[in-house]
Amino acid sequence: MTNPITTFKYKLLILTVISFFLNGFMAFAQWPGYKVFPLTEDNRAVKINTLFKTSEGYIYAGTTNGLYKFDGTRFSKIYFENKDYTDTVTAVFQDKSKKYWIGFNNGRIAHIINGKLVYYNPEEGTPVKKITSFLQDKENNIWFSTAGEGIYYIKDKHIYLINETNGLNDLNITNISLTPNGDVLAATDQGINCINMTGNKKNITLTGPGKGLPDYIVTALVPGENKQFWVGMQDKGFCLYEHEAKKISVPAAAFNWSYGQVNALLATKEIL
């Protein structure tokens, strides 16, 4: 058993933002210091599934009514060629070449080309399960995770699948994250899967409750400082995962957690 951190240098902020995401932000209208930017379509509040900040500083919102771009003042919708068509966006990513990757609830993927959404149609096809996250590895390959099919990566214009036949312990992936040494970490319902690629050889290891993880179901996984990762869980709050040492540490702020499932984490130098 690993020793928990007894002093927690991070300040912990626990935010309940149900109305923020589901009801057009109106819950914060009376809070001093906040600006309200309602996202509505035909006078209906739009549910936001994911937010992404681009290298240019814009915010993209993936919603149940498609993709929106926020410029600091207002939201504008990014349409398909057929403006009457819409799709539920569940993941947004910008790669090093500034190409956008938009993932949908039905497993499809699109790019933004000339200001419009255009579906990506590879020869191998795309998943049929929800796209949950993207990343770009050190060799510039694009990876994307799904809720039910495992993990895919694009290399030399071909799509490859990583699933249980390769040693993945669970196909329901919440999100993926890249380690400093190039490994890919996957947050799953069975713990943290680590994928190490050497050429075409895949080595997958599991960090779960048997190795100190407080909970099986990992709901969030984001980089922290000193090659560590913050891990959010369904029932046990959060913890720190040190990848190189494969060490789990539970900060004092997460002892006897009673705030419910952690849905997302954002880490700065002094605040989680």
C-alpha cells in the first residue's frame, strides 16, 4: 500500500456546475465577477458536452446541437455544408498543424475545412461508438478513444484499433493522455491502461485497485506537475499517479470523499 500525501499543496476547488452546462449558464447570473454568455438555439438552451481552447485562444463548445466557436463575446455555430443537418459533438481537438478533429456521439469524425464541418471518411471506416477524446503522439500520429470500442490511432493514413485482443482491459475509455516518454494512458472502467508502442509491438499494462488505485472506474485523467497525472474517479474522488514509478498517492483532501463522481479535472500550478 502506498503512503498517502499528508500535506496537500494544491488548493481544492469543488464546483457544482449542473446549471452552467445544462441550462445556458443562468445559475451564475447573480454572482459578482462573472459574465453570462447564454448558448441558445431557437430560444432553447443547448447542452454543452465538451469545451476546448485552441492555440489561438478561441473556445470551441461541442454540444447536442453541433459545434460552436466562442470568440470572447458571442457563440457562432460551425455548420455542415447542409445547414439543416446537425450532430452531437462529444470531443474536440487541434493538432500541431492546427487541423481540427471533431468527434461525435455516433462515432463519426469531422474536420473544419473552409469554415465548415466535413466528415472524415477513411478507407477503414470510423467507429460506431461515441468518440471521447483525441491526442497526438510524439510521432504525430492521431489517437482517439471511444466509449465501447477501445482506442484507435491513425498512422501513415491508415487506422488501427487497440482492443481486448491487444491486451486492453476495458473498451469503455473516458479519455486518453500522453506521458512525457510517449506512452498513452487510458482512463477506463477497470483502472488506468498504459499503452507502450515499440514499432508495431504493443505492450499494455494495468494500474488498478490491486496496485493502489482507490477505485476501478476512472472518469478523468489529466497531466499534473513533475510527470504526475491527476486521476478522477467515480466514487473515491481523486488521486495522483506517478507514471515512471507506477505509484499512486492519495492527497489528504480526497480522504473520506463524499462529493460524488469526479467528471472533469483542471490543474494549474497551485489549484486543482
